Amino acid sequence: QVQLVESGGGLVQPGGSLRLSCATSGITFSDFAMRWYRQVPGKDHEFVARISRAGRTSYADSAKGRFTISRDNAKNQAYLQLTGLKPDDTAVYYCNAEAEEWIEEYWGQGTQVTVSS
């Protein structure tokens, strides 16, 4: 059974930081690119960041310079370091595993990030 479990969300003041984690099981982690998305009520999922199997990263413009995606293949986990948080970053953050060599994709259940004073 494949599981992606996000953690690390919470309430933080503007300018603060959080580190989100995505623990995976049931997949060969090194076969998958990992992505983070976020969603606010009434809107579609918004791409945030991606890290390939080889460690190449890409970011949405809104995340560049503030967020950092990483992965630890030994721990089967992906991370998203959030810094310089703004109220507009408030959303549920989801991790996504996407196989790079074939069509296979999984989602976590999400973790809430709220940025408010």
C-alpha cells in the first residue's frame, strides 16, 4: 500500500519559517520525482516545487528565493523548507510522487500552513 504522509504544517507569523516533510512508503522512492503543490479553498492545486530523481529542482515564481525542496533517498522522504512566509502562502500543502519512467502518481493527504499575525 502506497502512502505519502505530510507533516510540519502549522500556524506561523509573517516572515516566519516552516519545514514540511513528506514520508513515503510502498514505493521505490528513487524512481519518483517529488513535487509539492498547495491549494486554497475554491481554487485548483497550485504547483510549488519539484525535485527530480537526480536532484534537479524547479520552482513556481512565487516560491523562488523563499522555498527550498529537497529529498533524502535513504529515508524515503521529501522536504519543503518555507522561509519568508506571507499570508498569501496560507494553503493546504500536498506532496506528490510522480514516476519519471512510466505513468504512476500518488498524493498525500495534505498539511495546513497558516500564515497570520
